Amino acid sequence: MRIGRPVAPAALLLGAALLAAGCAGTPAPKHADAKSTPNGGATATAAPDAAAGPLTPSDLQGRWWTWASSSPSGSNPVEDRDGSMCAQGQKDGGVWFLAGTFGERAKRTCAVPANRRLAFPLVNLMSDQAGCSEFMAPAKGTATLDGKPLRAERYDATPVRVTAEEGNPLTDGGGTFRTHACGLWVQTEPLKPGNHTLEIRGSSGRFAVSVDYTLKVPAAGAATNHDAV
């Protein structure tokens, strides 16, 4: 993931994700390396039913960025090295988000509730339209689930609205702001009970993401070893 600071949102791999956000009077992400002047709209609220199908590009990205910036530094899933933080902020009842890193490689084991769709980026960014265009031009990536390739969707600059919590490692402060988001995204159907392997690889220019997940899915109705917080 990657973020660019405006002139007038950091590297995160959900598989791999790039963040860039900020606008006048709203928090601006740290680790800036792409200029952005966010605007636009699209909410990041409400929990969809998994049966409702994939989220729209604006809804998916707005919700994901809100989730990624909802946990403070030290317990944020983007900083996670082993999967112990993957349940942080998972309040969306129909979707389970996965994160990448700020550029580091990671190997994580994560318990995923049954009957939840998965959603994650191979590489992504919050920025203005120009920043997204520059970022997406060289963007590429792959994801494999249990050895089989998953189809990724390309989302160019899309208006989103994001709500960030104070102390998160992605923005300079808390609050709600409007910006644009872009990236290569994957959404899957709920996984069958059992253990699954997910490999995420993504890059844009010199920024690269590499995350390996072991996903443990209990039988429907069975308790997991964590509660979403």
C-alpha cells in the first residue's frame, strides 16, 4: 500500500497496498512520495451481506482504507508480521479484509470466519487523479489461492471517502476526508472450511509487495480463536 502527501495518503501490501490521502483540513498520510490533492465522494459505511456479491470499486476501496486506518500503530494489520493482528477492526459483517505491508515481506497465519468474502489489493494507492494515473501505469501483480490464480480487477482513480482513527500509521491524524483511490484488487467468494494458502505479489515501479497467508476457516457456526475488534 502506498500513500502520497498532497501539495496544497504509506506503502502497504494487503497483499500489497499503496496509500495516499489528504486534503485541506483533513489528515495527510505519512511516508509521502506521490503528490495528491484529494476530492470526490463515496462512503465507507454499512456492513454488506456476503450473499450480496462483490462490492463496487468505490465502496470496496473506501471501506478497505477506512479499515486499514482504524487501528493504531503497534496493532495495525498493515504492520503485522505473523497474522496476529489480522482480526483488528474487522467490523464489516460480509467482508473480511486482508492487508499487505509497507514494503516488507510478511508471512501470516490468519483465522477467517466462515461465510465471509475476502477482499484485498495486490497493490494500491490513495492520491489525486494524476497520482493514480502515474501509479497505475506500471502496476502489476498476481494472487494465487491454493495454487490456483485469482482474477484481479484494475481500478483507476475512484472517488472515495475514508475515516481514519488517531494514531494510525497511515495518516497524520484522525477524521473523515475525501480523496481518490486506485489499485489492483481481488474479491473472492467465502472459503470452504479448512486451511488455505494465499500468495500475494504486487508492484508499481520500485515499490513491491510479497505476502504469504495461511488462512484457517472453521466450519460454519463453529467458534474461531479470535473476536473481531
